Amino acid sequence: MTVSQASAWQEALAAAEAGLHQGIAQLEQGLAQNSLPLAGAVPITTWPSPSPTWSSPSASLNHGGEGSSSSTYQYDMTLNKKTINGFDKPYYCIVSTGTVVLPGGKSLSMDSADAVLRKLNLQPATRTATRRIEAWLKPVYTTQGPLKTDQPINLNNHNIFVDSFNSTDPTRSVNGLPDARDSNGHLLTNIGQFDAPNFNVPLSANIATNSPFANIGNASVYGDVLTNGGATDGNGATVTNISNVKGEIINDYYEPLEPIYAPQWSSATVSGSVNNSKTYTGGTATSPARYQVGTVANIGNIRLSGGKQVTFDFGTTKGSPDRTKNYIELYVTGDFTTRGSGSTDGSVVIVNGVNVKIYVAGDLNFSGNGLVNYNNTAKSLEIYGISPPDGTTQTFTLAGNSDFYGTVYAPGADLKLAGGGSSGEFVGSFTGKSAFLNGTTQIRYDEALDGTGRISSFKIAAWFEDVKNLNTGTFTGQLKF
């Protein structure tokens, strides 16, 4: 084998990987545009069978090495679905083929079928190196776990705990409420430090950081500590006070938080800033009622105080409430705040049976009794923080005596969770750039959220080089000379 042939063999794999990355980029673009490839605008339940497949056109790559003057890739993307906990999850298979043309003239080759029949039928052929890889990608949802950050988690009070329950399982909840404590509350932080004095976590509640540093302090961790390269050696230890860690120290954790972009709606009811009481009414599941406060050019805020209230309610049919019109989406181009101080509270109320998604581009602050979700289920409220420009701060504050039911995914925001009174429960899933917890704060993760919310990214679940063509039974991962 010559140097050019060996180089071409390696370049063919690089070309195949380039095709895989293009397929992943197509998925990421679909997430940003709220339209996944092959899924279209139709619900998952109407996907055709067998699973739809799309083939990319062949694309050329610039060459700068020994093997050849040109290389190409082509990939096939197949959409599959897998039902988990009653939810259809999209899984994608990408098969990418990289081909490199060897320098020099043509050679003689045989068709693979003729070779099987031992039929001598030599024909001129362009000399190529071809390699094929296959990757399976699984969705990563915004609601996987109770608390996940990219930077420090600071647990600032001994009255803090995290646990899990399952609102759909009567043996692990009481009438769907988190009265039965369980052990799947995982804390995840991608960078910085973990500061948890006097913090108790139920068994299997794993703590993770993208940094090598984790100071457990006086915490009792009934699970694992996951770090990015952490060490427990006496000198230069980066994971300290591990005597209270009941699980393992795992040092290869990292999971990026994907940004959230502003909604790109074809139609919505647009208004200016809201400072007085207002009711938003719903649409159907396939055609939710959409409202926008302000525009990109003229930022709008919702600021409530003095008893003013925003209510999310059913739509109407012939003047009467219609319980099928119970889906609302709201995009606030600025801040969304309630004052939440005694008799001057502003408030947000979600009527039982109504499902709400809120997108906030600025800061969010629900204080006092600032938000009351009469559904008492986290899946009925999704709050998304639109990722701010680089260098811009964003803060999401949930504080007060009332229980909070909902999910928050704000990868660019500093989360501040501060419960009060004897409860201070935050039921749902919370993701931010950093997290500061204070007061009597109890995070209760509902495992029924798994597979709900938005897909934030796709993760490669399996990758291998496919050296056998399943259609013909002949090997394709080979050089043709």
C-alpha cells in the first residue's frame, strides 16, 4: 500500500465523519426553528410507517493532504420513534459514507454480485477509498432532572433538600402530589464549584460538575459526585470532604446546555407592556393561542403589583368556557415580574386544566404568592429563558411562601430559588447557568416529566463503522485498486 493509498483510507473516514456532523447540524438547526427534520409540523403520532428517511446530496470537500485531490460525503437520515413512559421520543439514525478518489488513472474492477457468482466480468473503474459510519442520536430534554447548571450551585441553608416522586404512580405519590419522597433527584452543575453545607440528598441523587472542583462540605450525599477530571488525593485534591458521599466519585462528566431562541411564530396577538390585570385565553392543542408582549424593536414587559393579576384561562365557544381550548403560549420580549410583598402583591394564576408555555427574553421574578398553578402538576407550566447576548446578565427568581409547580429551562440565567414558611416546595425541573438556593427550599422532581418539554439537543448514543453493506452482503470498507 502506497502513502497516497493509506492517506486516502484515512481521509475517507474523515469525509464520512464530516457527513455525520452535517446531519447533526441539520438537527440542531431544526431545534432552533422548532421544526425537526422529517417530522414536519404534524404530531408524532402521525409519523408514517415505516420510519421516514431523507438522503442528502453528495457534497465535495476541500482536500489538503496526500491521498487524493477530492473527497465527498453523502448521508442518509432516518427518523424513528420509541415510546417511553407513554411519550413518543424521536431517535435519528445517520449513515454517512465518505469517498476519496485516488490519484492516477482508472483500474479494472468487478461487480460485487459477479464476484459472488464467480463470474469474470472486469470493467474499468475509478480507484476510490470508501468508508461508512453509522450513528444513533437520542433526544435530550429540558426536563431531565431536578436541578442542572453550567456554573456553580450554592445551597445556602440546612433546610434544603432535593428528591423525586412520580405523579403518575400511586405507589410513589399521594393523589399525584409529592408526599412520598424518592431517590432520583440528580443535581448537575457543569462548571465552578458545588457548595452544600448541611445539605441532605436522598440515595442516588447524583451531584455533577463540569469542573474538577467539588467541595461537599458538611453535606450528606446519598449518591455519586460527578466531576470533569476531579481528584480525591490528599495533596491537590479537587473533590474534598468525601466522607459523606455514599456513592462513587466519577470524573468524566460533561453535558452542555443548549441555548433557547426566540419563538418564530407565523401569527400571534401582539400587545405593548402589561401593568394591569389581564386574562389570556387558550386555543387547542394543535393550534394554541399565542400572545407576544412587545417586539424586538420595542421591548415589552409584564410588571404586576398592587393586586394586579395575569390569568391564564380557557378559551370560549359561543360565549362559554371550552375546556378543549386550554393551550396558551406567551412570549415576553422584556421582563416578567411580580412585586410579591404582602397586600401589594401582583400575581399570576393558571386555571386548573390550562397548559401554559412562557418565553422570557429578560429577567423573571415571581415573589411572594407571585404564581399560583391550580393544576398542581409541573407539566402544565413550561418557562423558557431566551438565551441573552454574550456579556448580558439574566436572572430568574422564584421566591415566596407558595408552592411552585412547573419547569424552568433558562441556560443563560442565574437561578435564585428561595422558599419560605414551612414548605417552600418547587415541584418540577430547573435548569440555569448557575443556581443559588436559600430559605426552606425543597426541590421535588416529578419523574413523569421525563420525555416532556422541549428537546434541547441530541446526543450520540451509539457510533460504529459499518464495514458491511447490508443490501448486498459485500464489504464496502475497502480500497479499490
